[in-house]
Amino acid sequence: MRRAALFMGASLIVTASPAWAQTKGDASTQEVGGLAEIVVSAQRRTERLQDVPVSVTALSAETLKSRNVNDLTQVALAAPSLQVGNDNTFAVRGVGTQAFATTIDSSVATSLDEVNLGRPFLAQGLFNDVERVEVLNGPQGLLFGKNASAGLLNVVSTRPKLGLLESETNLELANRETPGGDADSWSAIARQTINVPVGQNGALRINGTYSYEEPGTTFVGLRNVRNDLNREQYGVRAKYLQEITPSLELYVIGEYAEAHGVAGIYDRTYRSLGAGSVNTDPLAASGIVPGDDNFTFAGDGGFWRDLKLGGAQASLAWTSPGGIVVSNIAAWKFYDFDAQLDTDFTNSNGASRNWSNADYDQFSNELRIALPSESRLSGQAGLYYFHSTIDQQGQIAGNNYLPDFLLPNVPFCVGGSAATGCAASNDFFLGRDNRYRMKTDSYAAFGQLTYSVTDALKVFAGGRVTRDEISIDLVQIEDAYFVPLGVPGAFAQDYGHTNFSWRAGGQFEITPDAMFYASYGRGYKGPGFNDTAATPDADLLVRGETSDTAEIGFKTSWFQRKLVFNVSAFHTKFKNYQVQSLDTALQAFVVQNAASVTSKGIEATINAAPLPGLTINAAATLLSSKFGDFAGAECYPGQADASCSLTGSFNAKGYRTPTAPKFTSSLQGIYEIQTSGSVHPFIEANWYHRSAINYLINRAPGAGVPTLDAIGASAGVRLDNGMRISVFCKNCTSDYNPNFIGLDAGDSVAGIATYQQQFGFDSVRTIGASLQFRF
């Protein structure tokens, strides 16, 4: 906290200087009568949201600030079709990445400034200088780099501004409840942006961030090992824009960031213990009482998480006299990751070591030709190449709570020697370790055209041919264990696959303020591998998944844009859906292809400005997302299914997918008091509602959570000189809500249902204040 306070104080001194420039409006909106006109790039070109034949939830910079949304995991509170699951993975319309290995692509992809981020680690970090975030619902296999079968999070940052010298500082200080703890926790976030002209035709824009965040959980573990419990993040991003000629533009971005600590990610506690749990005595010795309101955890093996990430990208765009745009964007991204988690979350050594280390690099290049959007025939086509390499190693190990005096002796021989009668020494009682190197090459040719049949009727069609080539070299079980959780050996495999994805449809402008659209298409997600071999002759391959989607929608504006109402209905069928389950014999997750998943529902958004100064934003999703024939689903301990006692698996046909609520909604109201002076007071309130969900495929009774209602509010003043001051609360009623619930692996092996839960920063009440200077 001391470093955070010094950083905030320094920022205040730096910004307490004469004004440099007046603030411009948010680049993602433009005022038209009542409500601001929202502009998006959901089809990789700038368009009015009301003209785009795609279901999109767009959050502008002002929306993100008004709701104090600091990163992608919090976007779900304003976008009902989006859900967050284990390890901060995402699901759209009830379907997401149910495989947490880094050898598998995400079903919901992330794009940052037109570059697809190949792994979720690259998308972590604080929002800063973000112009808008778009949640694109449904398959996005044509226009955004690598394919995504379920959806896309499209993050667009503010470009450098020519001829403008300006600075913006955002400071946030918050207090977070710690149930069961002696004192509340604190967090501090600071963001700084400076825009500097470089000559008449160039501009440099630099973003800096720093944060220090303490969790809502309380640690009662041992302190003689490394425990980085609080999260600290910092980074810098530099963007340079140069208009070389009136028709030729160069845009370059470089970035580097670090994140340290486990808060908000590894905040796990015991939710309930099954009868006969091996964890009972160790938890009692630590004074921990499991429960849905248990925010206390322990550990003797250490907790830390170090993430370094960054990269560079360059875009060159040329506009012909006829309006055709030819562009090329090349990008390199990387991350280095090192983490340790005490898996048993007690002060005894059950499985106290869960360590992983990864080095990831990706390179992508995209050449694109776009026709003028105002022409009768418009659209774009291009070539895309993606290459990535990941080197990862990891270990899960422990002594199964055995007393220290027994371990060195026969038959365990953990740290044994000839003096204890052991011919060889084991490192741990039980464990597994592996290391692998995986390479991915993806080549694609794509195109989408739109033809205006009349001024009111447009038809569109597009396709994408993708060739994926992947390979893996895996070495498993190198250390010595009395009980090895896996099979030793070296495994090598490669695979290539070609896919054709497509989309076609039409849109009809009923009136200038009402548009109807319909489309049908196929999405695709590439193949991957298991990072653990279950048998000596294991086939590591996980085949790619496809999704066929039919969608219809209406986009309407009423009363001179004082009311905007959009609604869409969809039906998606996933085939070869990639899903992960726990192999209790190995204590390892194994990825497989489920037969199918069907997701269908209705989405609606309402934006209204009924009175001067009053804005209401509402969105809702009604969803049914269920498995088709899925014969390999893992049983939970005690599951009453005939096949569970024989094979440990069952057919999950008809089961809802995890993190797929039947109904989700978000409501926000903002009222700015109309004044004639330069000071404008405002109040804001928001409500997020989600029906009951279950976090596991088998819908184990202990993994379900009831209806969630998260209330937020803020109040403050906005000044004409660019200053904004507010106080806020998130989850004001402190509705304790875990981000994930799972079965304890050790107890599951013994047929005992013990549950652990993971909490996030918004799982408890947070009260804070924010301050913005803009010069």
C-alpha cells in the first residue's frame, strides 16, 4: 500500500499543472439527437451498431468508467450473454472453454487492437485508455484472425490524436470486505495517459498503469515460505501514429507488463467436506470451518504467481483514390509465466506442490483488402498466418498427509536412504510431472462481401479456409514417487486439418430507424492436444470443434433516438465440442470431444433517455444450453447412475452446460443533474441478476449456486475542465458469489464429495472513490 500511495501522490503532483487541451468526446460514439450513436467494428470496419447484422453488446469508455469496470472479467456484469468461469475463462451463450490446458484454443477468443491473442494469459491486465469493448455473440470465424466457435471479446484502445497535447490521470482507492478476517483489505489503481504531437502528421500516445490489490480472503497458513498473496500489476503501452502521406498511414504499438501475486485468481477455500474426508483434521488444525461463507485458507507449500507479457505490432494502411483500403498488420506477442499453488490449502503436506512454468510466443500477419463501405458492393478479403510455440513444465506432488516420521522408511522411502532400508529415494509420496513443447501453424484465406440489392435490402456472404498444423513433444514422470499419478514415457504427435467456415444472410431496412437481419453460418475452433498422457499408448489429439448458427434480429430506434431497442434469437449446434473432465485415478484433467451441444435463446438490449440527464441501459439473455449425446462425462462421488459404479462416467445428454444460467440481466440508470454552471452532479445505480447455475458438467449438488443479485452504485460530480470525482460501491449488499466451485481431487479418488470454491474481487462488497484529471 505504501508504494501505491506514493505512486498516486506522484501522479497528483504531475497532473497539477496548467491545462494542455480540452477533452474530446468518446471516439466510439457521436451525438445524434437523444442517445449517443454507438459505433463498433464488429465486422472489422467502423459502422453504426444499428447497421450491423450481428448480435453485439458494446461498452463505451464512459460505460466502463461509470460502472468501474477494470478488466475483462468484470465486463460480464454489463453483458448478460458473457459468463466467467474457472481460471477466469469466458463463456458466451453458455458455451466456453471447458478445457483449461494451454494446449487448447479458447472457444471465446480475444482481440486487442485487431490482433488475436492466442492464449488467455495475454488478455490479462487492467483496462487503460480503452475506447470500447465489444462482446460479439456467436461464432466469429471469418474476420478476426484465428477462429472462435462461441464468441469474441473485441477490445479497442484509443488511437493517438494528431495535433493534440493532452494528459489523463485516473486514480482509484477502494476498501474490500474480508469475511472472517480481522481487517478489511485495500486496493489502489492508477492509470496515466499522455498524448504528444510529433510534427504535423504524427502523434505518440503513452499509457501507464499500476495497481495493488488485496483479496477478500484471509490467509492463515505458514509464513516461512514464499507467499505473494496480494496482486501487484504494472505496465506501459506506447502507440505511435504517422500519416506518411494523405493516403498512407503507419500505426505502431509496443507494450510490456508484469503481474505478481495470486489475489483474484487463486483465492480458493473449502466450501464443504464429505464424510471421511482426508482434509478434515488438517483443516481443523488450521482453524478453518468449510462453508459457502468461508473466506479463509491455509497452506505450507507457498503461493505465488509471476506473469510477464508484452509484444509489438505494426499496421500499414493505404487508401486508393477510389476508396479501396489495403492494409497489413504484423504482430508479435509473448508471455512468461511461473506459479506455485498449495493444492490442498492446508498447513499439512497433502499435495502442497502445484508448480508450473511456461514460455509462450506468437507471431501473426494479416493482409487485407477492403472495398468502400458506401459502394453497392462492399466487403473485404485477405490472408492470415499465425504461428505460436509454448514450452511448459509442471508438477503436482505431496505426501498425502503422512506423518514425517513414516515417510523415509520402507515402503514409502520419501527422502529415504540405506539407513532406513531403502534402495532408492522418492521425492514425494505421490505426484506427477511433465514438460512439453507445442507448435501451432495456422493459415487462412477469407472474404466477405455485401451487396445492396436496393437501398433497403442487402445480402452478404463470406467464407474462410483454414489450415491448422500442430505438433507436441511430451515427457511425463521424471521425478520419483511412491504413488506416481500418471504413466512415465515420452510422447510425440502431430496433426493437420483443413476447415471451411462460412456465413451468409441478409438485412432489410424497414424504415430508417428499423432493421431486420437473418443469417446462418458455421464457426470453427482448431484442434489441440492433451498435456497429460493417461496410458502408455495414449492418443493426445483433441479434434477441432464446429458450430452451426442460425440467427435473426431486429434493431430499432424510437422517438428521435430517445429509445433504442434491439433483440435477437439464435440457435447453435456444436459438434466435437472440446470439454475437460477430471480423471480421478490420475488426478489429471483429460480433454475429450463431447458429441454435441445445443445453445439457443433470446437476447435483448434497451437504451433510453426518457428525461434530460437521465439514461437507462438494460440488457437480458434467456438461454438454454445443453449437451447432446455425451457418453464420457465424469461422475461425481455418490452419483446415482448405473454406469458410474462400473466406469466412473455417464451420459450427460440433456444436462445444461456449466455457467449457463437460464436468465441473466443487467440494468443501469445514470442521472446527471442539469445545471447552468461548470459543475454537474450525477448519481448512478446498477443491478446484475443471474439465475442459479452449476459449475460442473455432472451438476454435482455441491457445485451449484443460487440466484445472484449484485447491486452497484456511484455518485459524484463532473466538471467541464475534465475532472471527475466519484464514490462507488460494488456488490453493495455483499452477496457472496464464488467464481467457480469444483471437487477436491484427492477426496474424489476415495469416492468422497468435498468441494472447493474460488472467489474474485467482486465476490464481496467493495467501497471506494475514483478521481479523474483530464488536461
